[in-house]
Amino acid sequence: MSDSYKVKVNENFNFEITNTSAQNLDAVSVTKNKFHILHSGQSVFAEIVSTNFTSKKYTVKINNTLYEVSIANALDQLIKEMGFEVGASKQVNAIKAPMPGLILEVSVSEGQEVQENDPLLILEAMKMENSIVSPRSGKIKSVSAIKGAAVEKGQLLIEFE
């Protein structure tokens, strides 16, 4: 992995910073989240106002101006390229058939409250029974799966509110 970081400021400006350039920064800690920095012969006062370590986003005040900063290392960049987000949680609103098969059992009905990992239905595919469980807690909006019906890959089975 590389020793550089991609830094995005206010969703508009992108920078690449190396470990070496970060270590050579002329900064002195004044208090826990406040720093005095010398940059190009100019004195800059910086304060870390808020942090979100999960999403690697920070609010930084520099000379009384607020900036939203996100930092991504090489691993974060690779994960994003693969289609995932660090610290992000996706809200699943629909269950689709992961493969063609036959619906053997439907365990939920419209309007029913379910918890994460509750069984929703059983799909038989390639002579195997696949239990499809709820990816999240929520209320069932609609059930398109019908016991005994054949389904195609990607076909809508259950929707959440």
C-alpha cells in the first residue's frame, strides 16, 4: 500500500498528501484540538471542530473559516473503487431473487414488522433450500413472492417501507 492520502476539502478541492509531507508540517499543538501552523512563512491557526472517525470526515476551522475535510488512505481508495464505502451503511429497501428458483415458503406478510435476520422466505435453487433473511429491521411494504412460484434472478420478492 502507498503512503499517500487523498484529501477532499468542501467536496470541491482534492489534494494528495504523503506521510513525509505530513510529518514535515511545521505545526505546534496549542491545546488538544488547536494548532499553530507555519505555512510558506505565514502563521495559520487551525482547530479541529468535529471528527467522525468512522467515515474519516472532519470539520476544521482555519483562521475562523470552517472547512469540511475527508481523508482516504490507499485501502480506503481501493475499497471505494470496489464499490463499497467506508463507514457507510446502506438501507436495503427491496429483496430480489439472488438466483432463479422456486419459492418454497413465504414467512412474512404485508404490513408485518421484522427484525434483522428474521426469516423472510425459502428459495429452492439447484436442489438446495436457501433461507432468505431480513437484512434490516423494518416494516414489510409488499410481498411479491408466492409460494410455489418460479422466479428469475433479480426478480422483486419483498419490499420494505
